[in-house]
Amino acid sequence: MAKIMHVQTVLMVDDIEALKAKTGESSTKDALAKAVQHFLDCEYTHEENMWTKKLEKVVKKRSKEQSEEENI
């Protein structure tokens, strides 16, 4: 059985509204839950050099697309 804990924090209203818009949720609770779950699941949040790994992936993808375009 999963344990549930009630937590509270202080955030700026603008940040909450932006989070709701980005997650597509109308309630603060659901937007925060979705954001936390994404953070826990996202492969990049566990990397020490998160931005480096993300950029490498983008560069590889673009290089592959360019080589495919050249072959057409």
C-alpha cells in the first residue's frame, strides 16, 4: 500500500498559473502532482549534466535529419 503525505509550499501566483497552463490542469493540486511526476520520470533530471545530454540528443537528431534530407 502506498503512503500518502500532505505537503505545503509557498509559490508565486504567476508560477502556479504558468504551471497550470503548461500541464493543462485547472487545479493547483493536479498541476503540481503532474509536474512532480514528470520530474521523477524524466530521464534528464537524473543526469549530472542534464543540459549537455539534452543538447547532444538534439544535435544527433538534427544531424540524422540532415543526412536523410541529403540522401533524398
